Amino acid sequence: MYKNPFYAQQRAYVEYMEGKAARKQQTLTEHAANVAGHASKFAAKCGDAELSGIAGILHDLGKTRPEFQAYLKDESAKRGSVLNPLAA
């Protein structure tokens, strides 16, 4: 389709981001459930579906903290300034 592979990669990224912007935002609960489902499905081939599903649910647990939620809602916050939401 594209002769320049770098351009093709850029175009694919732009298309991905445009699609991402068009999707509705997920709640943290929805995100954890989706990640758990994908992780379980992927790990089923190795026999670790249950453990991977649990990891998928727990992987963003720190983001439930009120401090992290306030950070997300603060438009003036410097992004990347929260290194570990569990460290607070």
C-alpha cells in the first residue's frame, strides 16, 4: 500500500489514535475487566489463564486511590509527576 515503511507506520499510528479518540472512555472497572479478559485469553495457551486474569484485574489497583484520581482530574498537573500511585 505505502512504499515508505516509515510512512506506513506513522499512518497506522495516526489511524489508531483517531480511532482511540472516537471510542468512549472506559471506567477503571471496565478497563480492568477488559484487560483481565484479554490476559486470560492470551495466557490460556500456556495454562495460566486464571492467574493472568487476576493480574489483569489488579494491574491498575493503585489508580483507585483518591490521590491518583485527583491527579487525573487536575488539568494543571504535570503529567508523569506521579511515579508510583501506591507510594503515597
